[in-house]
Amino acid sequence: MADIILNDAEISNLIKEQKKFPPNYETLFQTKDKKGHREQEIILPRNDDSQFKVILRQNQINQFDFSLILLYATKENGINKVEKV
């Protein structure tokens, strides 16, 4: 499984793309306790058979300390973090 190499414009387009959450999206944000934080992963399918994976992490002590991670996956390449290098 090779990493997907995206240029800045492709990354910007993925970030700007509207993410389609299901109607019951509130129930998807039920976080699970992990070591020192809570975490939840949500899969959001795209029209071209690829998908976004959103990971929400929140510190158990400080609720304002959180991360939202956007991953992009294709069938050929698996999951890749959307970031500029």
C-alpha cells in the first residue's frame, strides 16, 4: 500500500469538499475512553468509492484540548492522512 501524493490544490479541494454526515450523525459522536482521552472514528463515503475517515480525540481532563483528524482513503491505497508536507 503506497501513500497517495497529493499537491496543494488537491489537498485544498479535499478539505473544502462538503462532508456528508448521515441524518443520525449526533449518535456517531459517542466517544470511547482511551488512555487519557476520548476518541471516535466516523467513516464518510464519497461518490467515487473513496471515503473520508474523521477521527475526533478529546482530552479527558481539558475538554478544550481536542483534535479533529481528516483521513482520505481509496480502495487502491488505503487510508492516508490529509496534510501538507
